[in-house]
Amino acid sequence: MALKDVLSLCGRIGLIVAAFTFVAGIVAGPLLEKIFFSPLTVTERTGQPILPPADILSEQQSGKQG
């Protein structure tokens, strides 16, 4: 095989690999973004229990009485 043919074959293989890499990057980009950059929520624990608003408590108490 001549040097010209070998370079041509390597060029074709390189273009095929580059095309597959490009398509894989387009497909995997949004998926990886969702995995690695998902929003992180942090909650702070307090010493006191959190009570529901007063109007909900009064509705519950009035429902138990009637």
C-alpha cells in the first residue's frame, strides 16, 4: 500500500471517529447536564417543631367539636 493510500485510510477513519464523537456529545450533553448540575436544596433544622398556621389549627379543632 502506498503512503498516499495509508494517509487516505487514516483520514477516513479519523473523520468517522470525529463524527461519532460529535453526535455522542450532542446526545449526551443534556443528559450529563441534568446529572451533574441538578439543583441542590439544603434545609436547616431548628430546635423548635414547625407548627401549621393558626387558621388550619382552628379549622381542625372546630371539625372535631362538631
